Amino acid sequence: MEQKDTRSGFGDALYELGQEDEKVVALCADLTGSLKMTKFKDAFPNRFFQVGIAEQNMMGIASGLATSGFIPFTGTFANFSTGRVYDQIRQSIAYSEKNVKICASHAGLTLGEDGATHQILEDIGLMKMLPGMTVVNPCDYNQTKLATKAIYKHIGPVYLRFGRPKWPIFTKETDEFVIGKAQKLAEGTDVTILATGHMVWQSLQSVEILEKEGISVELLNIHTIKPLDKVAILNSAKKTGRVLVAEEHQKSGGLGESVASLLSQNYPTKMKLVGVNDSFGESGKPLELLEKYGLSVSDIIQKVRSFD
């Protein structure tokens, strides 16, 4: 199976959007190569702004550009796209309802060797709590490219989260991508897995093994964490009666917390979480870190088997 990093999906889509619309502008905080923004920079130098290691300033500039009618895409690591600039995002983008696309690479444990200081595991929670903020977390190269084009059409602030490592490409270029609409990857009746980002691939591998054991699994790719596809989640929960959420994020504050709130208020359901348990990460290889912190394929399988 072909593998490609999700950040390249963002970079390729940004370049294509730049060709289509002169209002598309890009800003980067000294990480042009890491965010795969070089093609856009080289093709449209007058619409590319290298702000240096000044992420807070970048968000302010982006807000100003949006006020002037441009469609700004900011690019830096997820840690610096959220935690370092939270005040600027809250005041100048979310509160002001600016049409800024906050695009964040190197999210989660799969950032790998850069270690805990860069492996942000709280960003989804930070962003989803902001009123009016849309939060999107695609699963592979193709879907990241589709998501980037979808948020371009969306009016309002968006947080787009993607990653560093090469990852299997298992969705199609022609798939439909609708913000706020889950993608069903497997039909089942015994248990529902709701996965997001890199954990969709981990879950897809788990489904194949569980199916061989006679456990029928329904797998939904929750690429949009806010707005949540409440109808798809509730319908699946009512069918299976068991829900497992898998995410490369802290268990608190992420997709699992949103699903728990939805189910508790509408259809109380047996539920389990696969995520990071109140811990920072560390330096290591992406797959080794997923295994150490309980986000491996075997962890998903074990949690599914443990349902009553």
C-alpha cells in the first residue's frame, strides 16, 4: 500500500487552491518545508508571507488579511498553532469570526523524535471549545487534500490538523468530503469504532482481525470533530450498543469527550476510549510511541474484546 504524509496532502491542495483563487494567501512561521508550502511559495511569492518564529504575530496578520477579503492559510506545527497562540486565536480570529484557516502539522505522538515539547495532545480540546471554530482531523493524504479544499469553501475559522509521518493511503481521491459528515468505512452490528486522524488506519486494521474472530464492527471515520455528525454516531450506537473512540489525543478534551457528552444526553451507551491517558509524550519512533501509550492495533482489539 502506498504511503504518504498527510502534510503533503495539505501542501498539494494549497498549491492548487492558489492557482484557482488569487484571494488565497499563505503564512508560515519558519517551517515552509515542514508544512509542504514550498510549491505555493515558489509559485505565488507575492501571496506568501514568511513571518519567522513569530506565531502570535502570524495569527494577527492572518486576521487582518481576512478582514481585507483574502483567505489566509496559516502553517506551523500543531503545538505552535494552538498553545502558543491561543490568546490571538481566541480574540482576533474566533471572537472576531474571521475567515482564517489554521493549518497544523506534526500533531500528536506520531510527530516522533522531536519529543514531548512538540507532541501536542491537547490541541483538539483547545480548538473545539472556541465558539464558532470548526475542527477537522483527516486520516490520510487523499483525505487531507480533500479537507483542505473543503475548508477553503467554508466561511469562518477552521482548525485543520494533520501529521508528519508517511502513512498508508486507504481512501480514494474521488471520495466525498463534507465537513461535519462522518465517513463509514465498515458496516457492523456488534460494536462501533469512532476513529479520527491516524487512528482510522489503526482501527481499520483492527476491524479486519476482529471480523475474523466473528465480531462485527462498524467503523466511522470522524474526520470532523466539530461540528460532530450526531446523527451518524447516534444511529450506529443504537444499532450496536457499544462504542469505542480511538484518537491520537488526550482522552480528556478530545473526540471521546464529545461523543460521551452526546451519548449521555441522548442514548446512554457502553463506551470505551483509546487515547493518551493524562500524559505527555517522549522522543521515539511513531509506531513505537503509539504502542507504548496504548494506541496500537492490539490495544484497540483488546478494548473491543473487553466489552460485556
